[in-house]
Amino acid sequence: MEHKIRTDLALEVRESFPEDDVEIKGVVLTEEFAQEKKIRITTVAIKDEHGAKLMQKPVGTYITIEAPDLDKDSEDYCKPVSDLIAKYLKKLAGDLKNEEILVVGLGNREVTPDALGPQVIDNLFVTRHLIREYGEEFKKKNRLGSVSAISPGVMAQTGMETVEIIKGVIKETNPKLIIAIDALAARSISRLNTTVQIADTGICPGSGVGNDRKALNEESLGVKVIAIGVPTVVDASTIVADTLTKYMESTGFGEEDIFKFISEVNGTQMYNMFVTPKNIDEAVKRISYTISEALNSCFSQPAVS
Amino acid sequence: MEHKIRTDLALEVRESFPEDDVEIKGVVLTEEFAQEKKIRITTVAIKDEHGAKLMQKPVGTYITIEAPDLDKDSEDYCKPVSDLIAKYLKKLAGDLKNEEILVVGLGNREVTPDALGPQVIDNLFVTRHLIREYGEEFKKKNRLGSVSAISPGVMAQTGMETVEIIKGVIKETNPKLIIAIDALAARSISRLNTTVQIADTGICPGSGVGNDRKALNEESLGVKVIAIGVPTVVDASTIVADTLTKYMESTGFGEEDIFKFISEVNGTQMYNMFVTPKNIDEAVKRISYTISEALNSCFSQPAVS
Amino acid sequence: MEHKIRTDLALEVRESFPEDDVEIKGVVLTEEFAQEKKIRITTVAIKDEHGAKLMQKPVGTYITIEAPDLDKDSEDYCKPVSDLIAKYLKKLAGDLKNEEILVVGLGNREVTPDALGPQVIDNLFVTRHLIREYGEEFKKKNRLGSVSAISPGVMAQTGMETVEIIKGVIKETNPKLIIAIDALAARSISRLNTTVQIADTGICPGSGVGNDRKALNEESLGVKVIAIGVPTVVDASTIVADTLTKYMESTGFGEEDIFKFISEVNGTQMYNMFVTPKNIDEAVKRISYTISEALNSCFSQPAVS
Amino acid sequence: MEHKIRTDLALEVRESFPEDDVEIKGVVLTEEFAQEKKIRITTVAIKDEHGAKLMQKPVGTYITIEAPDLDKDSEDYCKPVSDLIAKYLKKLAGDLKNEEILVVGLGNREVTPDALGPQVIDNLFVTRHLIREYGEEFKKKNRLGSVSAISPGVMAQTGMETVEIIKGVIKETNPKLIIAIDALAARSISRLNTTVQIADTGICPGSGVGNDRKALNEESLGVKVIAIGVPTVVDASTIVADTLTKYMESTGFGEEDIFKFISEVNGTQMYNMFVTPKNIDEAVKRISYTISEALNSCFSQPAVS
């Protein structure tokens, strides 16, 4: 049946089709594993407009790293996941060593599950101002790319669409690539804080907790946008609708009944509510550190003698 | 039907009984209004063990201030609600001007909906150290009570039960009254960030986001404990169970079916999840300010010439 | 004698001239008082290039509000100072009710004395997105100006000059006026957290704790810039040099000796050090609230029936 | 000459004696080096009351690790310093694997240079509640010590002396060892954020930014107290007095003149001022992480099969 599910993960959209093992036209799915099969990497490639329409996501490549222990307090786990993020980021974006990159930390740093983007920025090693001060010689010697970064805040704080702020900053500072980090909404609770999605399509509207509506992508910004997202919340209406649908289907209700009920749920105060785990503070701290380490390893290189 | 609902509001427990307008033995309900009926104040008095058992809450008085616009950005609203909190706090605790009071800000300041208690402490005007430095003369002249305050953190941060920390602090500093501020869990989304509960029974275990298990009350601490709580979250399993129950009842399911399904929901990963609104940062900021202003007005008095 | 003193307050530059009560050519000084003479308001008007060169500040008007108790915990004090800031802000900027304004919170929110700007933004009531959503009718009915706001961070965090970020944001969002809030450096400790400077010249480089070098003014941004600054730090080398100069002058040293010594002080590690009071957290919190209340009162107007 | 210098580093007190290379009675000084002589470790052992009086510090052992690049952004540096802290901590405290330890993060988290202690606590892996939940078997299997932690805040926030809070917590939770982390005041700017002092004497009053007056030591708490401190500030009056003294001595002034002048400096508003570097946010973040890693490595042990 078709009801509008709310997820920012291409993988979850793909899973929502009944024909799970059959190829959908225009959508190619591949799987890899790492860390003794504990980590699964799935690539969803949306090849054409047919696939895009079915998936309700833009044409492009979406790589999902599923690391079930990423939300747990285990230091040994950060490094391998960080290495995987770096590896697949480079697969989508190419070598980043000599690039001029603007990293954008989307989200509201005052709301814990939405603070992922700003917390990544807090740990980033920015270099653009150093290169401008010490010159190209310094850049070459240290084999540095030019990295700048901003946490623009959310519309309720700034009164501006994030795309307006970033577009302006791009015009003045001319980066060649944008990497946007954001908290996402998943459909399934089990994906929260255990999944990293890297996509070459930019960030689709309405992600995570925020309410900004306009996409950050090559079309709106004029520069290629790689998005790194981690689902930290599930929409409250999604969780209710999904649980209920499952139950109603199992007890023989027809699609019409179910659709009617779901519509009622969506019409309630649940609209602006999200679901998140109680240990969200530790999870966001750990994952943002993992991502910032991945980025730092892609950008800079230890000085050589 | 009886399934275990999860709410820290005595008012919501009372509402969960079908015989809404009939008197329950051992529980007295009274209603008042303020601000042209826009604010309702309900007092639930649990009089004896029978009432306590039915309500699953200790004997005592629970005053609930329902201010539907408290979560909205309206400065004119803070003052009247602040005045009402002060008024009913004094009703339960007596005059606080000359008391020796320890205010405890419960909760985790790193998780937005749980940061209410610590944020109240941040705005509090503490005086105990001033009185100890400048003496009783200073205290009388400025008509100050002795106020101390602490945000002990949560068990996952400290490794200690909150009651252990507070009990120790009480032994060393001898306050005559504890006022504990905490974020609560409600059953209904419409009560989030719009309701203040003041109770003379202390704080019951498991409130809000945290996992501490032992109550802070006169029995455990040896000192009277007034609790001020604001529901900022709903348990994810509560929201799913409630929505579903409503639906199943309306479509003629029996209690057994419903109970079985609810048990399944409660057995899932939803256990450690909570639901909270997207604007939780602004709401907690505004409400914690409102409560701290109420407390400051109860404690201190402008100097007289 | 002339050694380079480091202050962002035009008033302190003016005071550094020996001919205190004589008129300096091109610089006009006027004084007013408020709150029973407890608050002094000084206007330094730099009229021409001669004055600008002498004062080492751009031509324009610098209004300084000296409120000696502003750093103390006294609620009754915030409102009158807030009203004075609003009054003199309107004197320099005109009526702000129907303006399209971008408020910029300069500084690093992670360094307490430099967090003034970002903390003002945190308390600001932004409206631009509301007007764009609900239209001009809504704006007129609520008599709102269009207010947007940003805390861009500092160069060490972003890799970008603040002027680059703001210039880009202006191009995309077209505000008609910029109000920039910043922590300043004073020369005298007694001015810390007790003084508010409002200037129609923009922000001069090198203010406060940060290291950005380019001015935010009408020339660099193409839009009028009103700056509101509060000194929260004194440069460490300034404090040493000033104390020493005073002593050396009193003991009969010649200018040459003193100059030589000051140069030595300035050449030390003291270069990147600042001096700030121990209660800086409370002071910045109180003053940022006072300024945000002044701005909110200038921008918005309660709805009329 | 003798004027009261203000430093929490035993090493700096020792250096202030003119007879630098001569043995002072009751004070033993030893030196070691690490990291190809880039890191110096100095042990000042105060052996008896004579030494204690001279040094104005309690009898005990003070180990100072001087790592000149610790304030710089260099990841490769954290690990060796962290290992050294762990090594010398164990030298003073013994093996910590099976201990019951309470870690206290002293200081005000709202004032950047004073946030060192609370930030160490934020990164600490606490275990006491896990052991109490899962039992001794779990403890043995995972070879865990029992670690609890608290950031009590400062007197201006709590109205209580820190020693009162910690004493109470100790009575209720019975740790066998206290490790107290605090920001310190140094005399020399070059020691800021580059030096770690580990002492088995507890924390002496008046350290860092705070104003608490009572020591945390075995005498006041009844439990052994190891202190780990990092100088993040210099008193403003110290910096002025030191610079001036140096100058006056070099130009032939007598002790009396100098003493008189210093007294004047100390009598000014400089009293409550401190000096700290502009990059204090990054330095405190890096160093608190380094210390928390050292502690985590001392306490816990990877699970064995």
C-alpha cells in the first residue's frame, strides 16, 4: 500500500517496496561488507527519472554505512567507521587533498539530535585562512587543501533559508565543493545513530528536526554538494502510522481503512513531534567526532620533510 | 481497560479513570481559573492509601497549572504564570522568605528536553554563601532567605544515584526544605511544555528522560521535598499504545487483543525512546526562566531603606 | 607621550589626550545624564578627516552609555539601560519599526568574554521568515519590521573573514541596515562590562578577542552598519604598559625610556593575551539580555486590535 | 625580595628562590625528560614542615609535566602526554584498576579557562552504576574499577563551598580515592596550557578562576586526594607586578620602592581580573580530552575472553 512514509534514507525507501529482491527499473542496489560482516555498506544508485520518481529522491548515488554498534560507547569502533566514511566519501567526491571545500554543519545546536552538523564543524581543522595568510608555498609544503566551515543555524534562529546564507557565502569565497552534514529522519528506530548516508545529490528538503524547505544542491548553489547524514530522529507520526499499519495489515483490514486512520494521525499535534533515544547526547557526540575525524583525514596530510 | 500508562502528572492519572465526574474514594479534585479562564489550576489531593493505590502516586497534594500558551513566544505570558507558580508554591511550602532552601535541578543538561532543571538553577539567585560571609545582620537587613542550589547531573554521567548525592549534600549543609525541579513525562502531547505540576510529595522515580530509580522525598532525604515539574516528553511506547488503543476500541476489539498488542509495542526498541516537539529548545528556555523568576520572587526581597 | 594604546572606545581615545577640557579640532564632545546622574551618556562626534586622524577612528558618531552597575546582579537596572540603548540606537539609525534589518552577532561563543554577540542573537525575536511565509498583510497587521540574524563565528572556526560571510548573506537577502554586536577591548578595567558604545561607523578591525582584520562598514558591505559594542576585555599588554607608564612618569623617566620599555612588553608573549573579570559569565549573560531586549523593543510592536 | 606571588605550581614557587641550583632544606627537586627532551618532568618533593613553610605549600609530592606544544593543534601530541599523565598519576596513586574512585571536576563550566574540570568529567567513562547493577561478577570479568564523577559547580552558582558538597557525596558513596581536576593560576604566561601538575596533597585554596576558600584534601575529606591541575590563567596583578619588578630591579630601584608600588597595584580593581590567551577554547578542549584519556586508560581495561 502507499502511504507517505517519512525517511531521508534512500535505503529505507528502497526497502519499502514489496519486490525486495527484484530489480526496480532505474534503481541499482549493491551490497558490501566490512569488519567481519558487522558493518554493511549498501549503494543505492538512482539512474534515471523513472527511478527518481519511484524513489521520490533525485538521481544520484546514495551510500549507506550500517554500523549497529556506532551508538554504543566503544572507542575501538570509531576508527573503522571513520575510515569507511573517508573511503566512500572519496569514492563520490574524488581526492580531496587539493580541493577548495566549504563544509556546512546544518541543524540547530540547541536541540540535541539536531546538533550533529554544528558539532562536526566544532572538531574540524579549517585551513583556508592559513593558506591565505601564509601563501601557496605553505599550502604545497604542508599538502593542505583549503577548508572553510560554517554552522549557519536554522530558519527559526536566523529568519533566513539556509540556502540563502550558503549561496551568499559561496559567491564571496568560491569553494569548488560543498560537504553538508545534517541530522536525518529515519523510518525505523533501529537505524537511529547507527547509520551514515553519503550522497552526491545534496540535501533534500525537510531533513531531521529543522523546517527549512529549500534543497542545498548543485542546482540551487552552482557547486557540487556531497551530503553526509545520520538519522537521529524518527517522525512521531511515522512511528505511530507504521506500528498501526503493521497491526491492521496482520488483522485483515483493507487499505482504505488504514489510509483513513493514518490520515487522522497525521492531522494531529504529532506533526511537529519527533522520537529520539534517551542517550542521544552521547550518540551525537560520538558520531560527530567520527565524521569530523573522517573529514580531517581526507583534507589534511602530515607535513613531510 | 487497564494498561500501564506512563505519566508523571497526577492530573492525567486521574483523567484516565472512566468515572470522570464521580468522586474517587480518597482522591479530591478541585478546579480554579486565572487569566480570564485561559489558565486552569487543578488540585488533586490524594488523601489516603486507597487513593494512593488507585492513583499509583504517594499521598499528598498535586497542583497542576495548565497554561496553553506557555510554549509560545509571548513575553506577556511569563509573568502571570510565574506569579501563579509562586502563589501555589507558597500554598504548599509556606512562606519561603526566611527558609534555608536547597534547590535541586534534576536532569541532563546535554539533552534539550531534560535540561529544564539545570537551566532553572542557572538563573537562580543563590544567597547562602553571602549570608555566611556577611552574617545574620546582612541577612536581616536584606530580608534574604538562605538559598543554595545544585545540578547534580544524571546517573549515566555521575555513576551515582541522584538521591545519594543530594542526601550527602543535605547532611553537610542542613537545608530545611528541598525544592526539586525536573522535566516530566506526560501521556498527552497537548500537555507538553504547557503544564506545571507542583507537588508536596517529592519526585517519583523514572521521571522525564533520566533513568535514576530512587525517589527524592522526605522519607529518603529526611527533609520535606517540594517538586516542580514540567512535562517535556511523552514516552514513545505510550504514544503508540494510546493511539492504537483508541483506534482498536472504536473498531470493537476486545480488551485482550488490545492488551496483547500493547505488550508487543512495549517489548520493542521503543523502550528507551521519547517524543518531544521540534521547538523544544525555545520552550525549555522560556519555561525554565519562568520558574526561576517564580523562585527568585519567593526567596528574596528588595532591600528596604 | 604617544604610545599605541589599544581601545575600541572612542571615549577612551578622546580621554587619552592631555587637553581634556579643550576642544580638539574636528571632534565634538557632549555629555548627558540619566537615572539621577548614575548613568552618563557621552557623544563623541568625529566631524572630519583631521579628527579621524587624531582619534584613529573613522568619521562618525560614537555614543557611550556608562552604567557603573551594569555588571552587577540587579534586575531593576537592566530595563533603564535597555531603554537608553533603544533610545540612542534610534537616534543614530532612525525608526526601526519598518526596516529590513540583519543583526550580526560577532565573536566566538566558546570564549566567554567574546560570546556577547552570539548571546544577543540567541535572545532575538527574528521575523523575516514569518513575513515571507504569511505575507505583507501579516507584517502590517502586526507592525513588524523584517529582522534576520546570524552568528557567523570567528576566522579560526570558519577559515573565512567575517566580512566575506556577511557580504554574501547581504547579497542574497538584501537587508537595508546591519546592526553588528561585538565584544570590545577597553583600555581601563573600570569600563569592562559597564559601558555600551553605539556607533554609526561600523565595527573597526581587531575588536575584542577575535583576530579578523577587515572592517564591517558601509564601504565594505554596501549597507549602513550600526555597531553596538561592550568592552569585556583589556589587552594584557595594554594593562601592563599603562600601569608602568603611570609609574615611570611619576618617577621622572623620560619618554624615550618609557617607549623602549613598552616596546619590550609588547614584543612578549603577552601579545595574544587578554584580561577579563572572574564573573565574566554572569556579566555577559546579563548584558547580552539587556541589549537583546533593547533590540526587540525597537523592532517589534505588540499587536493592536 | 619578597612579594607575594600568586601561583598554584610548586615548580614556580621553587623557581622564585634565587639560589636556584642549591638544595633548599626540606625540598627535593628531580628532573626527567621524555619525547626526545621536548617534554620535561620535574618532581618537587616537600619533605617536612620547613620545606612546606618556605614553599607555602603542604608537605607532599608535586610532579610537573611541561609539554610546550600541548596548547597547539597537534593530534600526535595528545597521546604521549596522556600516557605520561597516566604514568605519573599511577606513581602517586598506585594501580587504579580495582579502586573505588570519585573524580571531581572543579571549576565553572561557563567561564572558558575554568571549564577544564567539568570538561574532563564530560569525557569520562563512569562505571560505578554499572557495577552496582550488574554485580561483582561483571566487574571482575571486565576488570573494571568503580568510577563515579561529579562537576559540583562553583560557590557563586551553588551557594555552597565545594568541600561541603564533596564531603557529603563521599559520606554517601564511600570512594577510596578522590581525583580532583582543576584549572590553576600560573605566574608565567609561558606555562599557560602547556603544563600539567599532579600532586598527592589535594587542591590548595584559591586555585584558578574560582573563589572557594577551603582545601580539598585528606584532612578535610577523610580520603586521599590526588590533584591534577593545568594553569590556564595568570592573575592580572601578578603579571603587572612581575613585569614591573623586573624593570625596576634592572633600573636600580630599591626593594622598598618596588614593594610600595606593587602594593598599589594589588589594591586596585585588578584584584578580580585574570589573564588568559585568545585561543583558550581550543586549548581547554584539547587538554581536557588529554586528561580524560589518561584517566580512562588508568581505570578501565578492555574485556578479555
